[in-house]
Amino acid sequence: MKQRKLGALEVPAIGLGCMVMPGFYFPGSEEQSIATLHRAAAIGMNFIDTADAYGNGKNEELVGRAIGGRRGEYLIATKFGNVWRPNADYGVDGRPEYVAAACEASLKRLGIETIDLYYQHRVDPRVPIEETVGAMARLVEQGKVRHLGLSEASAQTIRRAHAVHPIAALQTEYSLWTREAEIEVLPLCRELGIGYVAYSPLGRGIFGGAIAGPESLAEGDRRRAHPRFQADNLRANVALVEPVRRIAADHGCAAAQVALAWLLAKGEGIVPIPGTRRIDHLEANAAAADLVLTTQEVAALDAACPPGAARGARYPASAMAKLNG
């Protein structure tokens, strides 16, 4: 697979998000997920993204079982900072002492000695970013972490963090229906030499083409709590997929591949991490790295899915409140 740079870290142009594997959003087969993780390494899509909050550590444990005895085949990214509380919403913790403890716990669950890319999952408004990143930098000095990242951080926060220790990557949602990063964050990342890891690059599945309306979501699907997937909002939002389908038909490929190719065309420093548990979807996503859209096709998608085109907030209100604006 083609390679891209996140700061000084070289990774595949497309990575694999693990949140959809058993332990967080959905039940499912651990064997299927491990087979997919093994196939990811085989095809060079070995940049694996997890977090301690996914299943309260269970996702990291799953990844750890998959990479056991094969550590050298993978680049592992994980995150800290979201803390799940019994019978309540999650909190955010960026205290230096928590940074150290969270890293030790992740290393143990993953069964590794060093994390390739360690993110703060959400910025803690109670703790100066300089203190949190200072604690993360000490993990680099100790050899427990190789590179540092932030997730859902504002441009101001990124600049302050980068002044303490080089930030290799900023991970934030980015797709044809979530383009706010183009205003301030992406330009700043380019200025500072920070890579951009795009999570939910397929709009939480909307650009996969299988969602036609609210009836497409099973009972218990957590996306039902997201405003963009609710009733009239979703009925309007599925219309955004049609221009993607038209371009996909011209290329003889899937709409999801066009959505990923559009992201890759937005800059060499952008690395999408679509999530999947299935080998066929993994291989289709990987093939998107070789799909080249014309300048006219990129412009057509820009026009069809402009910033603000999606109806509804991208998270429920409680989660939106935890974003670093």
C-alpha cells in the first residue's frame, strides 16, 4: 500500500479503525475481527487504531490477542482520556498522573512494550494542555510511546500542545458530510507538519450505501442517538450519497471507495481510518488507495457535499459538549 507521513511516522495511506469490532458499538465474532486484523497486515493496511474507552478496554484486549507474536507487523495507535463511569455518561481526564496510569494499562491490555502513536482522546478543559502533553512527552522519554497525537482538539489547543512536544497527528472526524476541519484545523496541521487522521471517513456508514432511511438501522444501533441519523435528518442526508454513487458508477467501484479517494485527494497528510470487522470491506477500503479521482470529480463532490450540507449535529448534545471548540 502507498505510504503517507504523520509527522515523522510513516503509515499506510489508509488505516483500520477498530471501534466497530466487538466490545463497543456492536456484538460480534472475535474470530472474524482477528482474521480481519491479520488480513490487514497481509495487505499492508497495518496501521491499527483503537482506544481504551472502546468497550472499557475490551477492544484493546482484542487487538492485543490479534497481534500477539506478530508485533513487528503492525503500527498501533491508541488513546486515553475518555473515562466511562457506571450508570452515567463518560468523563474526560487529562491529569498527568492519569496519563501515566492509562498508558501502563493500555500497554498491558495490548501486550506490547511501546505504543506507536498515543492520542489524548478528548481535551480536558480542567487541565492545561501543556501539563497533559508534558506527561505524554515523558512517556516518549521512557520509551513507552513513540509519537504523540491529539483527537478533537481546536487549532489553538494544537498550537499550544505542539510547542511542548511535536504532535505527529491530529485525529478528528472528516468526511464528505463533516468538513469543519477545513476552516482552521487542516491549514494549521499543514503549517506545523502535523498529519491528519480522519475518523468516520464514511460518515458512520452513510457513504457505504446501505442506509436508505431510519428503517435501515437495527434496534439498539447506537447511531439512532445521533441527530444526523434521526428521522427527517437522515432522510435528507441520504441524498448526499447520490452524487458519490454516480462517480462510483463511472469508475466501476463502490461509493465508499470514492468517499475515501476524495479524502486522500484533499492532501498528502490525510490518512483515513475506516472501521470494519469484515475482510471483504477491508480489502475494498484498501483498494481505494489506488483510486484516483480527477480534479473535476473532486470539485463535483465538493459542490454536492459542501460544508454544512448534512442535517443535524454529528454527536448527541452530551458528546458535543465534550469537544474542544
